[in-house]
Amino acid sequence: MSLSEDRISTIAHEIIATIKRDQLADVPDDRRVLGQVKHSLEAFFGAVDEIEAAVKAKLRNKAPGSKDYDLLYQKFYHDEMARRHL
């Protein structure tokens, strides 16, 4: 799931706004925290892209859209997420 830099920035700003609004944490330096949130989002979505590619590689001999493909995709996806602690 590739997201544009603008979309990641929007999500990061929403996260910071929610943290401040709900007083979940003290945010002394908005720019620094925003940068850390953006970095974390980029890392997460990059890992998701890698997981999807790995799962599709495992399923290259299956017909996409078939019941077998869908079941194995979900199994392999969850296994890969657990392996990476995501």
C-alpha cells in the first residue's frame, strides 16, 4: 500500500492533533514529533508493501481471485505480519 508523501503528512498531522486534543501526551516540539510520526508511518507502510510482495511471490502459481488464493493470501499475510511483529 503505497501512500504519497502528502497523504502520510496528512495522517501524521491528524495523529498529532488527536494526541494534543485528547491530551494523550505532552508534545513540546511539534516539528520533531511530526518528523518521528512521519518516519514511523513510512516505515510501517514500507513494511506492508514488502509483505504484500513476499506473499504474492509465494502465490505466483495460484490464480488470483480464486478461493484457494484468497485463503492462502490471508494466511501468508498474517504469518508475515506476525513474523515481523507488526
